[in-house]
Amino acid sequence: MGDSKSNKKHSNLWMRVATGVPLALVAIALMWLGGIWFTLLVALAVWFAVSEMGILIRRKGMEPQWYIAVFCSLGLVLGAYFFSYTHLAAFLLGSILAVCAGEVLRFHKRHTPCSGAACTVFMLMYCGWFPAHAVLLRRVQASELSVASSVTWNDMGLVLVGLLLATCIATDVGAYGFGKMLGRHRLCPQVSPGKTVEGSLGGIALALLLAWGWSVWTGLPLAHCLILAGVGSAAAQFGDLFESALKREAGVKDSSNLLAGHGGALDRLDSFLFAVPFFYIYISLFLFKAH
């Protein structure tokens, strides 16, 4: 019995590695290229995320407008590449109005437009508006920032998206490692019994340590790196817990079986979805040059 469990654990580990490493290399390559290539990567992830969220919502007996959610979510991501933040906000408002109109057109006696509209708006916000900020972040130019003179890299968008990626990965690794070694106090047992306060603090600590190294390597001011990594790490953990709550409500372990050994797109994106809007908003408020 023990050998069987051990073999299964090793098999799952190798499956995760075989799936994760090639995907990570492709994602890093497209992140490095930036431009439309990175945008298409985000758009593909959003497509799968919206599909998975629609399935989770339907498991609870609610009927979101899937086609509108997909169209508007992809529109937000592509719009983030071609247009400004102001235009993107206008498109978001138009999307919400389209959702309301859709509920009127499909109304019947047994239909519940309130839950349908709420679920659809949630889908396009969570799976479209949030990840669209990753495209906006990748588009940031050195000429737009007041700290550009101290940064040794020319591609400012790559520096910022790299810090986001490093923060989320360090948070996951630190939370898992410190939780295994030192975990005693449950962080949120009703949602995710395995997560601990010690693991959470360890994840933030590792993210801060990596942010210090990132500052030294790229020249991005240390104070900003630490704030982005510290608060971003906390946001990433809330994102992880939130997605766990959604899955627990739907009664599933993974959002889908899209990625062997890793679950679905939402399972891989959950921490990024909460961290990336914070990154962009902080940078726009404190690092953009005053106009």
C-alpha cells in the first residue's frame, strides 16, 4: 500500500513537471517578446478561464451569458493592447450595459435576470478585466515613469511583468515550503484547510527577498519593489483563497482537467488575477510621470 501511494505521488510529480516546464518556457518566451504575442497568450488563458468559470457557475444552477462573457473578456484583453486605460474603462461600461440588455432579451417567467446578470458581470470582471491589466503592465514604457533613469533595463514593461511573475511564484513556493516546515496555525480552514499563517508569512517573506534581488538586478527603486512584492504577495494569496472558495462552493477539486497534474487555467491564474490589477494601479498612481 505504501509503495503504491509513493509511486502514485512520484507519477503525479513527473506529470506536473512534464506539463508545467514546457508551458512555463513558452509563457516566458512570449512574455519576453511582449507586444501582440504576450497579448495573445493572455487572451488564450482568458478564453479557458471564462469557459471554466461558466461551468462552475452552472453547477450551482445559474445561467450566465457565456457568449457575452467570452466576447467582452477577450475584447478587454485585446483592447488593453490597442487602446488606453480610459478607453478600456469605457468598453467595460459598455459590456455591462450589453449584459443587462441580454437579460432583457432572454427573459422568461422562470428566468432570474438578477443572478444571470450578476454572474455574467462577475465573469467578465474576474476573467477579463483583471487579466487585461497584465497587457497594460507589459505595455508600460520607460518614458512614462518617473523612476526610469535608475532602471538599467530598456524594456520597462518586461521589468514590471517579471517582478509580478517572480512575486507570485515566490509566494507559492514560500507558502508551500514554510507551511510544510513550520505550519501550525490554520489560515482559512473553512476554505483551504492546508494553508497556514506561517506559510502565508513565509510566502510574503520570500517575495520580499526576491524583490530586493530584483531591485539590485534591474535598478528599479527598492522601496517600490518591496511595496509591490509585499502587497502583491498578500493579494496573490487572497486570489488563491478566493478561487478555492469558488471551487468549494461548486463541489470540485480543480476548475478543470485542462493541464495534466495542474488542474485548469483558473487554478494556475488565481494568484495572478488579484495581484496584477494592484501592480498596475500602484504604478499608475505612484510611478507614472505627472502630466
